[in-house]
Amino acid sequence: MIIETELTGVMATAVNLAALFLVGAFVLAAVRLIIGPTLPDRVVALDLLTMLVVAFLTLFALASGVGAYLDAALALALVGFLATIAFARFVDLTPEQNPGERR
Amino acid sequence: MSGLLEILAATSLVLGGALTFIAALGVLRMPDVYIRMHASTKAGTLGVLLIALALVFMGADAGVVSKAVAVFAFVLLTAPIGAHLIARAAWRGGQTPWQWRPSSGAGADPPGRP
């Protein structure tokens, strides 16, 4: 059991399975965020992490029955978009970091 | 009737979780920033869609359902714009798109890897 939920039966199984998938996705995206060879790779991984957190908050709102998590997911979807735009501008304005990899 | 909605919601949850996992797997395994973006944006957006759809199926009241629809609408609107901006920045920054070279063997020597 990953998430303690009041749901029963098939829904409890589905919630736990989805949470398991999401935790695995967090790990894979974090690995790409750490090893990502260039700055745009890390920005893509961070964008995916924001999307994963939105999905996890939505899942947690469903599992716990607390609607406030949905407000947090809504706010994070907006703030994450602004962060992505800011990082894209930053990548645009940063000089190329690894000139050796252009072939 | 609620049994049918429960089954629909459970199916959406499992499919959404699997799609987000596939998105993260693509981001980790694909050889190039453009292909990674392709995996993360499309599969990730659909995964968030399906998880929000499960909340719509199980939604107790109109407030929860409208918020779930709003979450999905924001993700659907903003993910392509963000991916486009990152791709344009990467292209201007001199990232060369990955090409399969038969001489080096399948999957060998992707660009940007040490």
C-alpha cells in the first residue's frame, strides 16, 4: 500500500497501482534531471516533474477525498508553466555550454 | 450504475499512471532532447488527462469536477507551448538533432552522452 485511502475494492487497487507508476516516473525523471547532459534536457525533465506532481496531487485528492489538493494541483499547473517559460528564456539567453558536442 | 463509474475511474487511473511512467521512461531513455520532449509532452499530458478524468468519474460534487476539468484544461493548453519554447531555445542553442548512423550500430553513441 503506497497511499492510505478510504476507498475500497477495485478503486483502492487502482489508486495504489497508479501511485506506484507515478513514483517510478518520479525516479526516472529525477535521474534524467541529475544526469541530463545539457541544460535543455534538465528543463524538459523539470517540466515533466511538474506535470507528475500535478498528476500526483490529483490522484491524492481522489484517494483522500480532500478537495484542497485539487486547488494545489491547479495552482501548480499554472506556476509550473511560468517556470517552464522562464527556464526556456534562460536557456535562450545562456551561451552554449558544451560546444564540443555540436557535430 | 456507480459500479460502472467505478470501473471506468479505476481503468483511467491505471492507464494514466502507466502513461506517465512511459513518459518518464522516454525522457530517461531517448537519445536527444527533442525526442525526450516528444515523449514527455504527449504521454505526460495524456496521463494527467486520464487521472483527472478518473476524478471526474468519481467526482462527488460540481466543484471537484470543475476543478478537475480546469486542471486538465490548463495542462492541455500550457504543455505544447512550454515544449515549443524549450525546443526553440535548444535549437537556437545549437543542439543537433539525433540521427541514426548505421555505421555506429543501433543505439550507439547518442549525442550529448559522455
